[in-house]
Amino acid sequence: MHERRYYFTTRDWLMMAALAALGGVASTYINAIGDFFQSILGFAGTTQWAAGLHVLWLTLAVGLTGRAGAGTITGILKGCVELLTGNTHGLLVVLVDIVAGLLVDLGFLPFRDKDRLPAFALAGGLASASNVFVFQLFAALPSDILAYGVLLLVGGMAFVSGVVFAGVLARSLLGALRRAGVVKDREPEPVNRRRYSLLLAGAAVLTLLFGLYLRGALRGPATLQVGGAVAAPYAYPEEHGDLPLVTAESTLRDVTARYTGVRLRDLLERAQPHEKQGLLLIRASDGYAFFVSLDEVWASDSLLLAPQGQGEEATYNIVGAANSKAWVRGVSELVVMGGTTLEVTGALADPAPFDPNDWQFEMDSINLDVGDGPRKVQGALLGPVLASLSPAGEATTVILHTEDEEVALPLDEILADDEMRIFTLVEETGIRFVVAQMDGTVLAVDVQQIEVR
């Protein structure tokens, strides 16, 4: 009986799945490295020097399987891994990875010998540059044309990164693995070029439709609510639509541009907040939420609510925040919150409350379930938080005081643990603090106080 052959073998699927999993998990750390260099160097393109490391796994998939189309499949799988592990971009990161996978396969297409370095370089460069432009399609549009020239510069930096890391490095790793006997040489599977081009075109059309769907799904409402700890909550722009539009310069993803919108402080002043201290929660229509301090709101001239579209088609984005995580698209609600600190006491040389605002740039997100369903939350490493307060030499234990119990944890283990975080859960009535691991294991819910003994 003739055995049926499939284009992708079981080995191919396992290889693509493994590379997608590695790439999806590694992307979180690659982003952190990119942000570190951005904070030091600060010029356009510095976060994109590592863009090729995100695509490395896709070009390796094509090289290791010898199959055309492996880039697209691995991109889809990698996007799903990033989505499920709590990437802050949500469904958008799936689109970014799918586009990258398509461009990897498209970059290999012109080359008869797909094992050559130029094929890897072109595929890696195209795929790496694509993230800049995909993200820009969903960002607040700048009001000056010069910003688009900077986008080309940043995209060029990403292209070079792709050539180096997803091209040269991927091809070198592949050669090293072959010489070491870890993988065997495989002849690229012959594919009808015309049929393959049609398949790529079909995949591109489906990706475009997915992108258009996301554009609609991620759009915010035409009216947003301003409320929380305020005396006069209201719906904007149905109320206070007379607030003046201003233009200010801000920087996001290495691109400095001018944006037009309403100053956030003007919006809040009309709501008459009860307190001048605390946090402002920014909630989006897709469920994403982040915060800025009220100190930043009152002090910043460039923190704006920027409209996209006109009339009933208008939606609103937050631009100009110091933290890029607070650049929120499709804003549905602004909530003023007071009482946002957690008392930390005990054997400490420098005791002070834990304020989420002080640690917002060190926060990472996961999907966490504390009994009312999973949701995306932000958390800072508990070890560095306690270390910043200088625990006494004789201190050995950390007590997490909750409403119902006390949870005791060894201090030295907390200081050495790079997965244990204190997460900030923003509710309608205030903030809750939860200590949990990055894998979702919850250690203490509704923490009222942290005591070091």
C-alpha cells in the first residue's frame, strides 16, 4: 500500500513549534534589552537594533526544515505564544509575527538556492523592518510629515538588524549545527514557483483581512468616560467638548513627532478630582489598562488625548506619556484613583510605602486569575522593591498580610527570585495588590501590608 506523504513532516512541525516557543518567550527579554539601550543612547532606532533577534527563529525554521512556507507557519505559532504569555500588544503581536513570517518566505522566494547567505539576509531584513510599519498603522498619527521620514530611518535600522541577526547569524548557526552533526543537511523541497506565489498571495490577502479586522476591533468608542475619585464625572466629548486642541511634540519607539489633542490635565480639571495625588487609570476598549501618575498629568504639556477620525467615527488615543506602556489606543475610560500605595514596614533601614508609579518602568505583564477570571495585570519584581528599602542584616522573613491570613516567605529567596512580582490590580473602587509568580501561581491576594522580620 502506498504511504501518503505530507509536505510538512512530523519533524518539521516539531521543529517549527520548538522555534516558535523559544522565539515567543525570548521576545520579552529581547524587548527589555532594547529598552535598556534606548534609555542609554536615546536616538532614533536604538530599540530596533535587536529587531532581527525576533525574526531569527523564522529564518532558522526555513533553514532547518528546508520547506518553503515554514516562515509563515512559525510566525503564526510564535505570535500565538506571545499572545498567550501576556504580551502587552495583545492580538496585534500576532499580526506582527504573521507579517514577519510572510516576508521571510517572500524574501527567500527569488532565490533558487535558498541556503545562500543573500537569501537569509534579504528575508531577515524585510521581516525585521516590517514591525515598525505594522505598529505604526495602529498608532496615533503624528501631525507633521517629518515624522514619516524618521519612520523610514527607524525601519532602516530594523532592516540592518534583520540582515545581521536573522540573516548572517541565522545562516552561521545553521552551518555550525550541521558541522556538529546536530542536524543533517536536507535538500530544499522543490515547490512549483507559480503555485507557491499564489499561496503566498492568498496568505497575504488573509493577513490583510486580519489586519483590517483588528483595526475595527481595536477601535475605541466615540465617547469616553471620565470618572473615579472625582466630583463631576462626565462623558467626553458629549460634555466639555469645548476644550481646546493643542499640538505638542512627543517620542514613541524612537520617533519624535507632533501630535494634536486635548491636554489630559484639562480633561481632569473639568471632572474636579478629590485629590491631586494618586494615579490615573487609562482603560482601552480591548481590555488593556495602564496608568500614569497624577503628578505627571498636572506637570506635562504633551500628555494628550489625541482624536483619530471625525464625528461618530472618532476614537481617542493617549499620547505623550513618559512610559510607552501608557500610550493607549482606543481609550474608553479615564479613572482617577487615590490611595494607591501599600505599606511596607519592619526591619528596614529605609522603610517606605510601595508606590506602583515608582516602579512602572520595571513592570512586566501576565494574564493572572485571582478568582474572577484571567486578566492582564502589571507587576514589579518584589525582590528589588524590598532591596531598595535596605533590609536589616538580621532580617530573615517577609510576612504578607492579607484580609484573611498571613503568608510567610524567606527573605533571601525573595531577593534571589527573578519571577516573583507584586502585581497591581485596578478595580472600579480602587487598587488591589497581589503577589504571584510570572507563571501565574498566586501566593497572596489582597495584600494589605508587607512586613520584614
